[in-house]
Amino acid sequence: MMLPPDCEAAIDQLDALRRGELADTALRSLYEHLEACRRCAAFKVHEEAFLERLIQATRSCTCPDEVRATIYQMIAKESRDN
Amino acid sequence: MATAVFEQEALPHLDTLYRVALRLTGDRASAEDLVQETMLRALRAWSSFRPGSNARAWLVTILRNQFINGWRSRKRAPTGIDMDAIPEPPDLGDPDPEGRFFDELVDDEVLEAVDALPPEFREVLVLSDMEGLPYADIATTLGIPVGTVKSRLFRARRILQGRLRTYAESTGLIKPIESPPES
């Protein structure tokens, strides 16, 4: 499926929007497009739901305490040896 | 003194390193070993770290190099992917255009789908979308141009979304997308 060029450009810019890297002019132009284009507006919402879920899935996973303890010991040993 | 600075700069990133290691190696014991080896190597190479640069990206680069040099050959065959089967965004026939079904999935289902991605796609997705590294740092870490980071990321998201959708459809969380009637 081929997307119209302005839709492709809008989809390309969504990451920059999320990262706060979009200049004012591009930002305005993107929002105008999103207001007019149901497909891209839906894509934005869908993509945000997906990305939020990815972050949630991984945030509960932290470095185990035993690994931290081993690393602290390793650093202390290196400090003593040098 | 150097070890004190190392502790201050490097230890806050242990969770990131562990999560990335877990996604690269696929099991907890290997991830733990990989993080420990990475930290030892980083400590010994600390004099080469440029103060003011991104310590997290520097550590992830070391971790990935360790993985490539010593781990990749032991673990995980690349998963084949039919590129033509990757769904194009966005589809107006989607019965769940807002992606509400993502919230119905449990963490393990999401992470298993991430783990099943081909390595070159999994790397960029984990570093960008799960750990929030800037494109430029990912490019440096992986030794590829920023444009390649972006294109792999786009593909990775489409593959992963397609697989999660297929899973959600197979478990009845959402209805399949209906094809338009042929005229």
C-alpha cells in the first residue's frame, strides 16, 4: 500500500514530535495534517499506545540485587588492587 | 578516586544494561554474567571515557561488543522474517484503531514478541523505544548510519505490532481486520 507523500512525511515526523525535536514550523504543519487526515491521526494514537506498552513491559525489570552486590565488590577489589 | 567517579557515572545505568542484556541474551543468568563482564571491562577502560559524553551509551556499546564477541555465537539463531508480510501503517479497516488491545496483553507476551524479533531489529527497538537512547547514540553504538537506525526502527515496530496483533486475534482480544470486498 502506497501512502500519499504528505502522509509519509507526517509519519516520519511523529518520532521527532515525541522526542521534542520538531521546529515550530514543522510542528504547526504536522498538527494541521493530523487534524485533516484521519488515517495519520489514528496512526499517531495507535503508535503511542504501542510505545507506551513497550515501556511498561520493561520498566518492572531491574538489575537483581545480587548482581549489584557482585559489581560493588568487583569495583572495591579493583580499587584496592590499583 | 577514579573508581568513585566510575561508581557515580556508571552504576545508575545498571537497570538499563541489565534490560538490554536480557533482551540480547534471552535468559537471566546470561544477562547477569554479561552485565558483570561489561562493568568490569568498563571499569578497566574508564580512562578512555570522555567526561561529559553519554555514559549510558558508552556502557551499552561495551555491553553490545561483549555480546557480539562472546555471546552471540552461543545463543539464539536469527529469526526469519517475511518482509512482504509486514503490515503497512495505518489501516482504516482496523477494528481497534487506537491500539487498545496492547493494554490487554501481559508483559511476558510483549517481551516474548520482542525477543522473537530478528537481532538487527530487536537491537534498535530495545535501545530506542524501550531505553530511550537518542538516534545518534544508537548509531554510534551499533556502527550504522542514523538513517539505518530509523529505517530499522520503523520495520521493527511494524513487525512487532503485526505479531502482537496476530496474537491478540488468535486469543480473541480483537477481531481480525476485514479485507475490503473485491469489486
